[in-house]
Amino acid sequence: MYRSTVLVCGGTGCTSSGSIQVMDNLKEEIKKHGLAEEVEVVQTGCHGLCALGPIVIVYPDATYYANVQPEDAAEIVAEHLLKGRPVERLIYREEEKKELKTLNDTAFYKKQMRIALRNCGVIDPEKIEEYIGRGGYQALGKVLTEMTPEEVIQTILDSGLRGRGGAGFPTGLKWRFCAVNKVDPEYKYVCCNADEGDPGAFMDRSVLEGDPHALLEAMAIAGYAIGSAHGFVYVRAEYPLAVKRLEIAIAQAEEYGLLGKNIFGTDFSFDIKLRLGAGAFVCGEETALMTSIEGKRGEPRPRPPFPANKGLFQRPTILNNVETYANVTQIILKGADWFKSIGTETSKGTKVFALGGKITNTGLVEVPMGTTLREIVEEIGGGVPNGKKFKAAQTGGPSGGCIPMSEIDVPIDYENLLAIGSMMGSGGMIIMDEDNCMVDIAKFFMEFCVDESCGKCTPCRIGTKRMLEILNKITDGKGTLEDIQKLEELGNYIKDNALCGLGQTAPNPVLSTLHYFRDEYIAHVTEKKCIAGVCKALLSYVIDPDKCKGCTLCARQCPAKAITGTVKQPHVIDQEKCIKCGACMDACKFKAIYKK
Amino acid sequence: MMTLDELKKIREKMQNEVNIRQEAGDRIRVLVGMATCGIASGARPVLRTLADGVQNKNLTDKIVVSQTGCIGLCQYEPIVEVIKPGEPKVTYVHMNPEKAEEVLTRHLIGGHVVRDYTLESSNLK
């Protein structure tokens, strides 16, 4: 039996910063010190604080090590695991306060509430026994032996759980619409949307990688509730680790009889199959996703008929997002009232956000609905780094909008985000500071939508392209005030007329930045100026002759040979030749070069 | 095919392993001094006895056994400290696996401090 457990993060973030090597070294050192029988090393899913990876946590002390390098393994084992002296230099501290922190004491974790991520970073996702040890498959046992399908649906409905994919449709209602179609369970389907495509969003991946059984169990519960015998998980092939762990999880669940025929000796049978998507953004849209599972080109189709009546293979189907499912088992075990007690009037429970961009603690956070953006950015996220000022937060990816400083104290829930021109979306949250140009951000998302438009309907295929052209014109300094108006008009037109969610929401980033940062657009057009200094056509690099010492460093760095001058004399940039790469500014030791 | 009983059995067995992975909270904390002095005088078997005992008796949701460094009383090692929330700390000295077993049964489970082994009883000068 083990007296101590060392958790090593095996999420995609930490893996790419070398956590596997750290884990191997730890295991080897533990063996060397004869501790293999006493200390267990477990590879877990994501802990959330991806910016500080590789992360290693030692229990029972709950010591949180950050940025652990493979060569640190020997010290951790010899000092901490053998002698009980935590390696202080590796312990995560929050900068402003220098004292040592345990996990739940840090600002990053203190305000979080982990329901969907409760097992992420705690269990070994490749061992079904550990999931069971944390209460796994209890909820499935409970529904199959103690509850009727209608009771399950009513519980989910009462809990107030809404779709975490972004639109926020009540999950219980979706299940009920499908359940009323009384057909053979063989011809009814439970689907999971794991086609996470928003730039910057990775919460679904983390659940799949860190707690795959939570998804499988919830899908089986959904199968029982709506009367279906088959489930499909549509996951992108670009998530190899998630796919691998799902495959392992399905095989283990089948081996234990937790998926398959007559689960727990009841009449209920349910199996789950994986379908890999090739990464088209539109396949995250529900009708396109089902078309893709059918083996056809992933294109959306008009609704109605809704999937609850005619979905996959024209049969009644439910489709929920990974994070939605990740809440289901806890609702069954702890009850609808417990879940309902968390969150706001209209949005219950928690939401996972993938924090990225100009923020100190890049990573995954799960907070109760109703938490303000300020709490997420300033407390949990650790604020904007390098002393810069917060400008806006982009939520909802290419379908969402920007939340400016003036709305930072709005409690985040589905309705409030819509009211301020953004949306929940899948939970990507990109923080921007004063160095971000809002026109450029809008352009980035518009480029994404142009690339990802499937081309089936005209408003999206042609409309987004035209919008991008106008944006390019503006950032090139050739825009007019009329263009801004046209942009708005076109955006609203696409919103009303596109066939599916992709097109209907594609103009959002533009419309919301136009709403809150119109002055920036106008500055681009009338003054030909990019305040943030991002749009290359509108800025020039200039050398301040008073500060320039004539060290020639910039001239040597310039790839375009645009800088001239003699030694110890102020240099000059030839604006005709300058390609605005910024290499000179980075090279200058005297801060003599500035953007204008 | 798995029955609910079998699921329960796996859960109980695994619970002890995964229960280690949380902060002590309001559980009883048992700290074993595992610095060089502690190890030299035999702290490791003591730690193992306590850690295994707690897991074998399915007490991981009530008691957490952890190691600590040198507390400065090297001549009294192996030292075991028991910290119950809201109660004064009890320090056991000159421990061995047999004494540890006794502390587990009488103090941690039974709730009675084993006075014979405490620091107070050892005439600390």
C-alpha cells in the first residue's frame, strides 16, 4: 500500500513542456531509493494551471510544484519523498505574497468550484478503478436500479443544466423531446460533441484526457433516459491523447460490463463508438456533425426537423457537449436541488473557461455561474502581465464578442453575456491588453470564419468574405466611414440569413468590437492610425535622434537594410524600405526606437 | 457482467488510494518525522505501519498520514505527531512499529492518548 502519491500532469499542455520525462525520472529515482512500494506515481489529466507546467503534486502533503524539470526529480525524491522536506525552490508561490501555498489556498484555485473537472488532475484517466474509487459508475447504477427514465429526465430538467456548448439550451428539455419518440432503442442515438474548434478553447479536451469515464457514464445515463442503445462520440483527430484515452476507457468499461449488454444485470444495453473528425470547424454544428458521422461531407442542414425527431441517420437523436455530460453524474448523485443552488437565476452550476492571451495564469478554470469577469481576470487569472492595462476579454471564440472594461463587473451567465453582445460559447476566454488592436482581433476571427465556412449557404460563404475584405481595407489604411457602415449592415444581414450557427454568429466579433470600440475603427479610417500599434500599414518605426547612440546594432539586425547611419551618430530608418518587422526595436538597448 | 455489489467492492478498495489525493481538511493529521535523524532511528517502518494501518482499516476519510522533516528533538526520534482539529498536538517519541500499531488502535481510533509514549512522559529537560 502506498503512503504517498505523486501526481504528474499528463495533459496536453504539460506533456508538451516535458512532463513525461519528469515522470519517468521520478519513477526511476523512487526505485533507486527503494520507495517503489511506498510511493505511487500517477499520471493525471490537466490541473488547470497550464502556464506553469510541468506540474507535480505530492500527497498527502498537497505540495504543489510548478515548472518541474526532469533534473529536479532526484531532489524531489531524495528530499521530499524520502526525508519529508519539500523542495522549497520548486513550490508554486503567488508572486505578490511570498509565503508557501497549498493547492486550495492559492488565488487560482480558491475561487474555483470543480464539478465538471472534479477528477481532472486527481485520477489516472487510464485506470477505470480510480474513477470507480471516486464514486464512478455509481450514478449509472442508481438510475438503472432506482429510477425510471422519466425521473432521470425530470432530475436533469429540475437541475437547470443548460448546454455547455454555448447556446445554453436546457439539457433536460432536449432529452425529453427525444424521449417522447417511442421507437426501438436500436434506432435512437446519444451523441457527444467533442469537436472543440474555437481558437483558444480546450476544456473539452481536458475532460476527455483527464476523466474520460465521466463522459461515458453520462452518455449511458442519457441512453437510459431517452431509450437508446447506441452512443457516438465525435472527437477531432487533432486530439490524439484524448482519442487514445477514450479508446482505453471504452475498452475498460466494456471489460467490466459497464458498457455493453445488460448493464448491472438489467435489461438496459448500451455501447459507445468513436468517430474522428478531420477538424472542420463547421462539424461542431449539430446537423453538420451528424452528417459527418453518417460518413458524408460535413455540411449543415436546415432545422426543423430537429435532431430530437430526425437526427443521426434520420432517427431521433440527442447531441450534447462534453462539458454538459461531465455534470450529469454529479446531478444524479447529489440531486437537482444541490446543482440548482449553484449559479444565477437563469444559469445553474459552473462553467469551465479556457483562459488565454494576456493573462498571468494561462489555463483552465471552473467557476460558479455569476462569477464576474473581474474575479476571473484579476484574482484567478492573476491579472494582465507586464504592468499593462486590461482592455477587453473575448468570449465565445469566432461566435462571440468582446467584453470591454466597462462591463467587467457583469456576473457571467448566458443571458448577461448575450445582453452585452457576446456569448458563452464553449468557454474560450482570450484576454487582451492595450497592445491589442480591436480591428485586428475582429479580422483574425473573420479570417477564421472565411476559412471554415463550408460554402453551402450564400450569406456565410460570400458575406464573410466581403466582410474580411472591408476589414483588410481598413487595416491597410484605405477604409472610409462608409465602409464601417457597410460592415455593420452586412454583419446584421448575415446574422439573420445564414443557414447554421457558424454563419449566424460569424459577424459577432466584428459587431461587438464595432459597438464597444468604434472609435478605434474610426481612427483607422479618418486618422489612418492604429492606436495599439498593431496594423503595420498604419505605423512607422522611428529612431529618436536624442536617444540613439549610434551603436549600429539596429542596422545590423534589419533584414531589409532600411537603417543607415555612421558609428556614434544617430541612425535613420528609410520608411520606403522598412517592412515593419520590429527587429530593430527589439534589438535597441537604449529604447531609442518607437512606433508612431 | 458487473453487479452493484462488485462495483461497491472496487470502490471501497480504491477509495483509500484516491483519498490520499486531497488536502487534509478536517481529518486527523499524523506526521512522522522523516529527516535523516528520524530515518536513522527507524522512522520508515513506523511510517509504513501507520500508513498501511489507516488504509487497511478504511480510515483514509478520517485520518491522513504524512511525513515531515526534523523538528529538532533528534534524540527522541522516531517522533510521531498527532494533530486533531481543535485539540492540542500530541507528540509521541521513541516510536517503533509495535508502538505505532498501539497508537493507531488506542488513540487514532479509540480516542485515548497513549500517555506512556508521549514526550511529556519521557522527562524532557
